[in-house]
Amino acid sequence: TSHKIPRLSFQFCYNGQDVSDALWLNLGSYITFGSASSLTNLSASSPPLPTLFIGGGEYDVIGIDHTTLTDANYPSRFGVETRFEAFTTNTSRPLATNPDVVWEVTFWNDNTIQIATKFDSWAPGALFYMSDG
């Protein structure tokens, strides 16, 4: 399943292309630039799209949220944050109250990307890599 990230209110370019209305969050914890993907056998060339891979391995997505942010230190800098929460099959702890895959990606109007991942002994999430497909 893929979820379209809402259109950004500013131009965001990747590889020289405006992708402000073409960002997709895909099952498997990755974001594609240009179109959605349903692939689960992932590599640097699969999917054949520009892709931001964020460690995951989730099975049950419980939340996707989008928030508009302003940088308090730079009032002209603003962005859209996408927060992703999911569970893996690890059932040795109370997952209902503590998802083990959590990450946030912020697309800023200065064409930068900020990534934050949950860090604890149970969390499989970590930034893997970015690929041009």
C-alpha cells in the first residue's frame, strides 16, 4: 500500500525535477519521488525510482501524520513533516502502546530533508540510504 504525501506548498526538487506533488510513502518504510511503488524486494535499483529508504520491516501501519512546521531560528524556513508509526511482528512487548517503527521526514522549503528515527533497543528503524533508482 502506498500513501500520497500531501502536496507541498512550495517547490521541492529532487534530481532537477519538482516533486512537490509526487511524494509517496510506501509499505516497507520508503519514500519514492515521482510515483508510488508496491515493491517489497528492495535494493538500490528497486524500485526504479528516486527513493529514500528508511529502515523498517513493518507489518502493521498504525499512523501517518503530516504537519506544517516553521523553523523558530529562521522564520522564512518552513516545511512539511511526515511522521510514520508501525509495528513489526515482535510480540514480546506491549506494542499497542509503543510502536517499534517510528520515523519523521521533514521536507523544507530550502530543498533540504531532515530525518529523525526512533532509537531504542527494540527499534529496527534507521536511515539506510537514498537511491536515484
